[in-house]
Amino acid sequence: MGATKTEIFTGEQNSLAVQLKAIAHPARIAILQELIKANACICGDLVQELGLAQATISQHLKELKNAGLIQGTIEGVSVCYCIEPEAWKNLQNELNGLFSSYQDKNNCC
């Protein structure tokens, strides 16, 4: 399979794709749900809550952070994570716009 030609798409389309790709894993959805539920920064609790290895959690957190959906701060020897509010709001707006742009006219195939 060839490389994706991201340059032919808008910045918004590429950004949305990166964020959705980061979310498209059940462990990452679970991590996001835990961060949202806590409504605060979480340091080491995710391993106990999700039952996954620390290395696995760290890899998923890295992907979510690279996509800009979460942010992390260093506190002592641990990194604490929380939702990145501006990115989360932008993602919600993009998805709301995408879903609301469809109008069912019952005339498809």
C-alpha cells in the first residue's frame, strides 16, 4: 500500500484524521474515559483502573499526547495526564459539524 497523500487534504481534514486515529483503539478510549471521569490530572491510577501493563498504558498515552488530545505535566518521578481542553473542544466541534452536515433524504441506493 502506498503512502497517504496528506498534502491533497486540508489541514482540518488531516488534523481530524490524526485525532480519530489516536482514539481508534479501545484502550485509548478507556484512558480518555478515565481522564474525563476524573476531571483532573491522573498520574499512576490508570494501570490499576484498566488492568494493563504500565508500558502499554505509557504507549497509549504517548499516542494520545502526540495527537494533542491530552496534556502531561511532570510531578516528581511521574507524569500526570489530563484532557487538553482546547483540542477536545475543537474535536467535538469538528465531529458535530461532520455529523450535522448529513441530511437523510432517503434517496440513496
